[in-house]
Amino acid sequence: MDISITSTARRSYNGNEHFAAEMVCGKHAASIWVCRGVDAHVRVVVKNASHRCWKGLGKRFATVEAALAAYKTAAVRTMIETACEMAAA
């Protein structure tokens, strides 16, 4: 499965380290934020028809495992895993 990373950013503030990645895998596109520190969480925005219509903030998960469990699409799960690996590096 080929993942194209279109952009990444890393910032630290308020006692947290934030990592953001924009990714495309096949026909799926997503923005993934990984926050480590005091307020650790993972936020996933899958850019589908619902996102284009409602401009939502995606879903916020307390753990990486919870984020992976919420998505059944292999492409989205792979993008989440890749973003978390990049955030840890």
C-alpha cells in the first residue's frame, strides 16, 4: 500500500508536542494529528463527502489503539499507523 505524504508539521506548546500529517493512500485522504504530552490524543480527519459537506473537525481518540479500532478501511488504518510512527521519531 503506497502512502503519499503531502505535508508534515511539528510544534511544541502548552507542554505538548504536536505532529500533523496530510496523507493520501489510493482514493482515501486524511489529516492526522498526534499530540504527546500532558493532553495526549490522536485526531483523524478523513476527507470524504461528509467532511466536504460539514467541514467537521474529525474524530478525537485518547489512544492510538482506539483510533485504529474506529476505522475498518486498511488505507486509513495504515495512514494512522504511519503518522504515529513519524510522530515518535
